[in-house]
Amino acid sequence: MENPMDTQDEHCCTDDGARKSHHSDKMKSNLISRLNRIEGQIRGIKGLIEKDTYCDDVLNQIAAAQSALNSVGRLLLEGHMKSCVIERIQSGEHEVIDELLITVNKLMK
């Protein structure tokens, strides 16, 4: 089974220096598929609330959606570190470490 984090085709900057991620088609498809499932989970949670579903059941579904979203975040973070962060450090842009730490702190809240 191939790793969905294959980052060989990813780069963080365009020729004009603009910051932009370039995920492989496989990675982008994986992320979009995961986000589509999460979107469905959120709609399902909304439906549970509309139907006055028992709170504990709704909270369990919220936890599942949060876990799925955290998983997407971890995949993006891993790809970012293996491509953009390494590229920027190699080009002397060491401030990327502070940027990464701020982002990781936001993800961990």
C-alpha cells in the first residue's frame, strides 16, 4: 500500500516566491475525500440535534468528527514539515521554525 503522504511532488513556493502548497494529486484527493466525509459527519450531527437525540450520543459523534479533522491536520502538518519547512530551512529562512511552532500550538488547543 502506498503512503498517502508521498510528498515528492510538493513544494511550498512558486517561481515568483509566493507561498503556496503543491500537493500531489493523490494527496489532494485523499485530503478532499477525508474532508467530504467530515462534512457529512457535521451534517449528521446537525440532524441529530434537530431530532433531539440524546446529548451523549451527539457528543460522541462530535468527538469522532474532531478526531477525523485532527487526522487531516496531522497529514497536512507532516507534508508541510517534509516539504515546505525543509525547503525554507535549506534556503536560510529559519523563521519558518517560529511559524511552525505557532501553528502546532494552534493545532494542540
